[in-house]
Amino acid sequence: MAIDQDIEMRAAELRERLHRYNYHYHVLDDPLVPDANYDEDMRELIQLEENHPALKREDSPTMRVGGEVLSGFQKVRHERAMLSLGNAFNEQELWDFDRRVRQGLSPEDDVTYSCELKIDGLAVALTYEEGRLVRGATRGDGQIGEDITSNLKTVGSIPLHLNEAVSLEVRGEVFMPEHSFQRLNEAKGERGEALFANPRNAAAGSLRQLDPKIAAARNLDIFLYAIGDDRGAGLASHHEAIAYMKKLGLKVNPENRHVSSMEEVIAYVQHWIEKRKDLRYEIDGIVIKVDSLRQQDELGFTAKNPRWAIAYKFPAEEKMTTLTDIELSV
Ligand code: NAD
């Protein structure tokens, strides 16, 4: 069936805009619009493509993990793709996720969830060989990232040696704590330099400096949230993977919770909607993961997201003024 020309034009407009937003956010660390505006356009495009499958394109922003690889760094191919997450914006969409999960598993399967804070930073993969840190990379486009080992070695909470001589890849989020961000912007202000828009851009910009001394001076921190190939480590669940990483000496978030129902997930989300301001770092939502690794395997992946996890995004805060009033920089 032919698609209305207006709908085609609208989809093309959204695709072009989202590509542009992605480039500024992921490559330049310099967002053009607040996340809520980006999310709204993305949802509209997803809906249009769902209603009119003929509009789907291989290179649509709905199909791609955001980033691209910057020149100036060595490229690293991820053995397992570093994917994005599907989003939920309200309680109903969390229940929809729960229903999809249960439909994808056998009816007698009991489902439990891991709940984690969604740290607003930059995703990285750390490779340890026989317990020694040998490489750190950005997510990049999900398949290929940038080798930023020298910069990551300056992050005090990333151990250069693990407590056991194991070989594995772990994944986490590097972030800039709120007080470091404020200090950095104050210093920039005093020097008359452009300010960073938010801690995420400051962290991402710091890690993608060619001079590691700059990253070293920025007081970055990390929380690890996954083992790249957790199936290889003899583990049965995500919460066991988190406990194992902790035992190895890796920093994991103390607020992680393993819960037994969607009601408990929603209570966790509610709690953090109210308490997020008390944290010393920024979060932009809650990540909910099916806890059993066997169930994760059964559910699998779409082109862009795991079917066994979802990111609940907090209601938008009025950030427009912050973003437009502040001159952005990397
Ligand atoms: P995402 O933000 O939806 O989620 C995936 C990311 O969450 C992971 O890659 C990881 O970095 C992070 N994460 C944090 N804590 C985690 C945890 N405990 N477990 C697993 N992952 C965790 O996906 P994305 O592809 O990184 O970015 C898309 C989002 O970025 C959009 O929804 C939008 O809000 C924002 N964005 C904004 C603009 C803009 O112009 N403002 C442009 C592009 C993207």
C-alpha cells in the first residue's frame, strides 16, 4: 500500500534530525537539544516505522547504536556488540515489558529482575588478561569502539590488577561525580572558558582527550555493570555476575537490587524518582534486567537492544534553559 507523502516526508525529517542529534551527542559530546526532545522524536519515528513497515531503512536511527568512532584513537572491535537499551517512560510500559518477557519464556518459568541505577556517563569495556588491565575501549557504534586505555588507567577506581588472575571483559559506565563537575565548571568560568553542559558531556569529553593528563585531572569514577561474556564465567544470574565482579575488586553500584516481581521493580523506580537528587552523581533512569542468564539467552536480542532488559527513563526535567543558556564545550 502506498504511503501518504506527508508521512514519508515526516519520517525523512525525523531521520535527518535524529542523525544530526546523534552526531552532536555521541561524537562531539556537545548536544543540540535536551534528551527529552531526542527521545520524543525517536518515539515518533519508531511509531511511524511500526505503523508503516515500508518506511524502515537499514540506516535509520531506530536501527543503530548512536556513536561513531573518532579519528585519533586506535579502533577496537568488540567481540560481543555493545548495544543500546529499549526505553520505558511510564509504569504501563514496564508492565508491557514484563508481559513480553513472560511471553518469550515458558509459562512455568519464574521471572526475577535486577534493578540498577542508570548512570549518566559513557559506556566502556575493560579487558583483563590474567588479572591485568590490558585495554579499555568506548562503545563507539556498538561494534567498533575507540582504544582509550591510557585515559582509563587514570581513573582511580579502575583496578589495574584484579584479585584473581582471570581473563575477562567487563562493562560499565564512567561518570563525573557532581562535585568534580561543579569544580571543573567553576575553574573554567574563572578562566573565561566555555562551560560543560552536564556531567555526562564532561566525562565523555575528558575520556576522549588525546592527552591522558587531562583525563587524570578530571576526577572520573566508574561503576561496572556487566561481564562481557558472563556465560563463560560459570554464573547463572546477573546478580551473581555483579557479586563476582565485586569479589574481583571491581567497583559495582551499592544500590543494585535483585527483586522478585514487577511490583518491586516499580517500587524501586518510585524510590529513585524521589531520591535521585541525594546521589553524588547523575542518573537518567533505572535499568531493569531479567536476572537469569538462561532466560536472557532464550529472550535474545533485536538489532539494537536486548529483549531481556529495558531502561526506564525518568520524567523530563526542564533542562532546555540549562542547555541553551550555557555555551557548550568538549
Ligand atoms: P540508552 O541511554 O537508552 O541506554 C544504554 C546505555 O545505558 C548503555 O550503553 C550504558 O552506557 C548505559 N547504562 C548506564 N547504567 C547502566 C546499567 N546499570 N546497565 C546497563 N547499561 C547502563 O542508550 P544510548 O544508546 O546510550 O543513548 C540513547 C539515549 O541518549 C537517548 O535515549 C537520549 O536520552 C540520549 N541521547 C540524547 C541526544 C541529544 O541530542 N540530547 C542524542 C542522542 C542520544
